[in-house]
Amino acid sequence: MSVSLGGQHVRARATYHQGVRAVRPCQRLVRARATAEPMVTTKVGSAPAPPTTVSEAVRQARTALRQWREAAAAEAKSEAAQRSGGEASTSASAGAGAATAAGPRRLIVDLPLPAQRSGFLGRGAPDPDLLMLLDEADFPGGEVQRFRVLRPLVEAWLDGYNSEFLGFLEDGADGVGLWAAGPDTSVIANVTSATVPSLVKLLDGGYGARATQPGHTVIAVNPTWTSANSVGQPWQFELRRRAAEVLDPAGWQTLYSARMLRSSRGANGLLVRAWPHRWALYPAATPDARHLGDCVLASLERPPTKLLIERLAEAKPAMDKKAKELGLDEPRWF
């Protein structure tokens, strides 16, 4: 069985990730993280409601970035006080990302893209701001078109952070762009398995030493890389070895993600994570966010695909019934 994650079909794994537990219905789950996340102090409110539009998701991502930067700044202040023999006060601990003295912090932001469809079989075009499931047919122009659609979202998300678009990495046809967001943050967008070498070059200082400095933050927006085995050619052993180090999931922290899902059996849902809150899964009546059910799964770690499929399958009868009650017909292209 497979599930479509933003247009990419991923085979469900037969086993659960070790150490990940699901809770129903979205009760609080507390577990010590095994990552190198600093424990900092911040006041965290309740988790935001699931977004129903692209613009709402961008706003939530901005809030997550602000909270993360505040937490990271508090941690830096705490570490400085400890080094000088002082004391730093704390109120409520939350991880601020994989910040270590060995290298930069590495974060992932996964923004939904607006629909690019103009209509189908006489039907009008959908609301482009509606958060909905997209596939490859939405972007016949490939990665260049994806980047063209993504760029204004990234710049809206970075508004107020003194951001500057530095240009495309290597070749504009690859659709990989780079921004500087102040002196301590680099943002690289639209990295695929084919363009991971550009990410490796960035982290290794090939585009300037700033990205290699401890405390520097590198944020990958809408990456679609899979594994090191998909990078380069089979005989490029050193590249694949370095790619395996760079793509190690333990080295990346998801700051924000909002993605519509659809299983091979037609069960729809929205998976959301807004730092510092948990991952949460909401069933959907249609492959868009017009009607979302109550949260059916919450986890500190990203839930495994098998578990997502199971929860959406369990909620599908109720969602199908709700869709009929509300007169929500599925778009004919699904």
C-alpha cells in the first residue's frame, strides 16, 4: 500500500520506527529526544489550528521561525552565561533545533504550493490559495516552475528578516535558489536528489565560509531528496558518502510542514508540524482542506507512513459521510 506525499508516492514500511508512539485522540505525549537539540526556555502556547490555505500555512511557518529564533537566542545567551560563570534562568524547556559546536543548525520547512490548474472538463479552476493535494501534472515546467511558484512564498515567509535573494546555485535550470536572511541564516530552496551536490557544496563552504560556521542556520525549504543512493552516479563514492552524512535525518529538524496526503485507497488527510508543537494528522473529506476532521494522531517524531495510512483508513468512512452531507465532491482529476 502507498500514500501520496505531496505528489510523491511512498511505499509504506512494514515496521514502525523505533521509539515513536501514537496517541489518540491527540493527548499530550512526553518523551526525551535523542537528537542534539539544545534545551532552551520559551513560553509555548497551544498548537495552531490546521491551516486550510497556503497563505495561512506561510503565516504559521513565520511564527514557527520566530519562536525558534527566540529559543536559539535564549540558548546562546544561556551558554554564554555558563561560560562566564553566570546563571541563566529557564521557565519551560523546548528543543530549538540541531545546534552544536560541530557545525551549523539544519532545519527543514515544507510549505504547501498554490494550485496551478486552470480547470478540468469544463470545471472552473480551484481557489489557488486552498491547501490541496498536488501532483506532477500541476508543474509541467518541472523544477523551474516549482521554484517560480515557491519563491514568493519563501520571500513572504522571510519578510522582516533582512533577507536577500542571492541567486540560483550552479544552473538556473535546476531551480535551486539561495537566500541570506541576516548574517546568521542561509535558506536553500527546492533541493532534489539530483541537486543534492549543490547542498553539499553549500554546507562544505563552496559558496562561502559563512554557512560552515558554528551557530549558523541552514534552512532547506521544500526539499524532495530521498537518499544518498539517489545522488550522483554509482561510481561517485565520495559524493555519496558525503551525501549520506548531509542527508542523515538525525541532522535535520523540521521547523514547519503542512502537507496533504492521500492513500492508494482514497483516504485523505493533512499532516502538520509547527515547531515546537507535535506532528498532528487530520483526516480530510476531500483531497484538500475544505473540511478537516479532528486530530487522529499526534507524535513528537514524524509518524511512519504505515501508521498514517492506518489512521486515515480508519477515519475514511466518517469523512466520506461528511463529504456527502456537505456536498463536497472530489475534483475529477483525483
